[in-house]
Amino acid sequence: MKTRRGLIVVAVALALCGCGKQENSPPPPAAALAPAAASGASGNYLGALAHGQQKAVKTIDVTSLNENVQLFNAQEGRFPKDLDELVTQHYLGKLPDPPVGMKFVYDADQGKVSVAPK
């Protein structure tokens, strides 16, 4: 009788443990569901990453050139005639290379440097 009661207690305990909230398994990775979509997403990510880096380099170069143009103006009392004058007057060691497929555009009247497609 005692063993029967013990078995019933164990059975009830197991039943109560099994009736609790079930954990959901995590969804499978996207690569397992759609390999083509996942590779396309990584391609877009890499393309966006490269574009972001090119934009950052472009912004840094233009900002640096504009700061040197303003420094030239403050010290010389005029804007440089062209960007090469920043190098000849030793405001820059050399002009930075423009981003791929772009060129620097300098407006000597306003003293502004920008980039434009070639």
C-alpha cells in the first residue's frame, strides 16, 4: 500500500511538472529558411558598408579642405585662387585624392569645396 501511494505521488508530481508552461524553441536562422535571401541581404549590407565608408571619407576630405580654405582666408585676407595654392603656401602637404568616381569642385568666390561626379 505504501509503495502504491508513493507511486501515485510520483505520478502526480510528474504530471504537474509536465503541465507547466512550455518553452518555445527559437526560430531557425534566416539562412536556413532562405539561403538566397540571406546572401542577398549580406550583399546589401556590404554594399551599404562600402557606400558609408566612401561617404565618410568624402565628408572628412571636404571638411578638411574647407577648414584649410578658411584658415588661408583668415591669414591671407583672401580665398585661395585654387586648391593647389593651399599646397604651395604650405597649408596642406598635398591635396587628398577625391573619392572614386568623384572630383573636388572649388568655388573661389565663396571659398567652398564640394565634391561632384566626374
